[in-house]
Amino acid sequence: MKIEEIRKFSDEELKTKVFDAKKEYMELRFQHVSGQLTNTSKLKMSRRNIAKLETIIQERDLKQNKEGEK
């Protein structure tokens, strides 16, 4: 996912996407440990997607807090 695409999501959609991404990452980790995962680059991509989603959530929270101080 690209950052531009992620920024178009609403707050609820972002939270849902983070939950789904973390669930997917956990499943990938189990597959990796059990030896079933053949494409290990999916782990790295999954972690990066989670980081992107959480970064956008954090940016929005900081923006709301900054506007609330004014």
C-alpha cells in the first residue's frame, strides 16, 4: 500500500486495516516458524504496512491534539 492510498481512509477504516494487518503478520510468523512460508519477504512487507498505517494514525492524533491546543 502506498501512503497516498492510506491517507484516504477514515479513522475507523485505518483501525480495521491495522487489526487485519497485525493478524496477517501473526499468521505469517506462525507459517515461518513451522517452515510453511516460502516467501519470507512477506514478513518484511507486512511489518512495513503495519508501520505505515500506525504512522498515519499517529499523525492524525498529533494533528488533532495540536488543533485542540489552539
